[in-house]
Amino acid sequence: MSIINTVSANIRVELARGGMTQESLAAGINKNAVSLSRQLRGLQEFKLSDLEKIADFLNVEVADLFIPQTRKNVHETSGAAS
């Protein structure tokens, strides 16, 4: 999976976790919903400033957006066992 796909997948997971939509994210970061959709589909690159706003809106660290879900699940599982 490419980095852009990983980032997009993580954003979608966090949106679902929070019961939010792409539209609410777009409004929350003051971005056009069509542009955000293009970024999430890999048709347009994310700017670092966008990722910072997205992470802040989702209440996660920017770095968390780059961790593949399979690794996140391993870290969360091992963290819960500690």
C-alpha cells in the first residue's frame, strides 16, 4: 500500500471511529469538500498543512496517519496487554 493510500485509509478509519463524514471534516478544516475527496482518493496530494489540520480535527498525531492499519492494530493490541 502506498503512503497516500495509508494516510487516506487512516483518515477514513478515524472519521468512522468518530462518527464523522468527509463533509464534516472538510468544514472543520475549512477546505472544499471536493478537494478533500480528491485527496482521499489519491487524485491530489495532501499538503503537510492539510495533514496537520486533519490530525488536529481528528484528535490524533500527524504521525499516526502514516502508520499502516495492520501495524496500528499490533501496537494497540500489545499496548492493551501491558
